[in-house]
Amino acid sequence: MRQLLAGGVLLLCAACSTQADYQKYVDGFVGQNANQLYAVWGAPVRSAPLPDGGQVVSFLSNVQSGHGFGVTGCETNFMLDRGGIVRQATFRGDACYH
């Protein structure tokens, strides 16, 4: 039982580390211009204007269909200011890794 608990804790910590590493990766684009972002990520799957004149661009990665009706993957969003500079990066999903 003790080994099972220890294994579960290690697995949980590995997941946290992966998310922290992915956050560092996407934060590396903060301060870059949109052309630099698109050179690495390609064309966004979606974009939306922001009230201040900037925009949010979204990218999907690691998308896989699950069993039944589920889809797993990662959606990464970059907030660009009106000059096209990345100001913030966020992500959500259960497959966010680089």
C-alpha cells in the first residue's frame, strides 16, 4: 500500500512539473511579435478582438479523440497588444506539454 501511495504522489508531481514546464515554454513568447509567434505555432485556429485594439489568438495541440464522445488536447491562447506584441500566454487542457 505504501508503494502504491508513493507511486501516486510521484505521478501527481510529474503532472505538475509538466504544466509548470509548459507554462515556462509559452511564457517564452511574451514580448515577441506576432510574426515570431506564427513562425513557431503556425496559423491560429481562432482569433478574437480585444476592447483595447489587441487580439487573442488560439492554437490547438496534442489533440486526440478519446473513447466515446471525448476529445483531449491543449488550447493555448496568446494575448497580443494592438502593436502585435505578445503580452500574455495561457493554456487549458489535459495534454499541455511541449
